[in-house]
Amino acid sequence: MKNHIIILSVYILLTACHASVKQEPRDTTITVPSRQESLYRDLNQLLPDSLLYGDSVAVMILPMEASCPSCRDKAIDSIVYFRKKLLPRHEIILSANGGRKMMRSYFKSAGYKSIPNVTRGLHFDSTNMAGRLELYSNNPVFYFLAGGKVYRKIDGWPHTIKGDLQEFFRGYRLNHP
């Protein structure tokens, strides 16, 4: 009888995990014009309009408190590594309920003295407006915009975050066999 309960429990767990993955697409092409424009307006509240309009723009939101430690630390490592060579029209938003001192503590816990001096493109959302606007769920998120509209959203997951960060910071995703 115990074996049946264990097997049933494992089956339910596996089914639930599989169902949740199906329900939450990670890489979404946004085709509905009203959704494209509403996401643009939300991002516009975090960044100046001049940064978002015109040519292609890529935006990464790093929720400092909500991200899993692995995703957050990998994102922090990438920010530090690419601090002087961030691609043009790539914007990073650090989002949290707290000021720079609190955000700095996450960089320190990742092994850095402080938040790096990024030449351009690093923005602070110390009121967690991105969270209130539901622009992320619980890990880094990447938005790709063109012509004042958001056309793609990628949710970073622990098993995909390295490739997601590579695509954001390098402009392409490396294919590994």
C-alpha cells in the first residue's frame, strides 16, 4: 500500500511540474498590438522615452529580491563583465524595494565590492515599479523593442539563464552541441 501512495505522489508531482512548464512559455513573441503598446508604456515608466523609441532596444530587468540566487548571481557576473562594453541600445534595470545600499548588498554577496560603474545603460528602480507593473515574475526578464512596441519577451529560467544573458549582452545566442 505504501508503494502505491509513493508512486501516486511521484506521478502527481511530475504531472504538476510538466503542466506548469506547458502553461508558462518562456520565450514569447508578442503579436497583439494592444499588448505591444501596453508593455511599451510600462517600460516607458522605468526608462526615458528617448531610450525606447526608434531603433531596436533590448531591456533586461533584474529583480534583485525576487530572482533565485543562481540567476541573480549570473546576471550580476554578466553586468560586471560587460560593464564597459554594453551593446548600444541595451538597457539594464535593477529593480527592488530599497535603495542602492540594499542593491549593493546583492553585488557584495556575489563577490564584488559594489555595484560597478557602468559607462551607460544601468538604471535603478528602487521602488520596484517593475514588480508593481508585473513586468517580471520571479527571475530576470528580457524585452526586445522596435518602433515604440515590444515584440519579444524572454523569461530567464535557471536552466536557460546563461544563454539568455549571452543573447542580451553579446547580441546572439551561442549554440552548444
